[in-house]
Amino acid sequence: MMEVKVIEVCRSWRSVKTALAIVKMMLAHPQIEKKIVYLVGYSWTWDLIGTRKTAQQYRQMLINFFESI
């Protein structure tokens, strides 16, 4: 089992899709098919101020992000 609690990326690096690269690299691991992987999105880690999004908008952004993977 693999639990991913948080992926934090510096604001200045977000536009180059760093989080996407990290998650894709993690999911490309040769042992991934033998694991149950779940990602947890704790709301207290959300950068609402930096993104200028509401909690609902940020939640939807995360859903879109993980659906793309």
C-alpha cells in the first residue's frame, strides 16, 4: 500500500507542471502494479491565498489534476 499525503510545489515552479511530473514518475515505478495507491488531499495544505481560489475552486482543480492522471 502506498499513501501519498501531500505534494507541495513552490509557487514559482507550479507553471512548469512539477507536481504532474512527480506523480507520473511515482506511478511509473515498476512495483506500482503490486500496490494500492491512494492520494489524500488535506485541505489545510491548500494554497488558497497564493492561487486566489476558493476552497471549492481549489478542490475542483485537484479533482481535474488527478483525473488527468
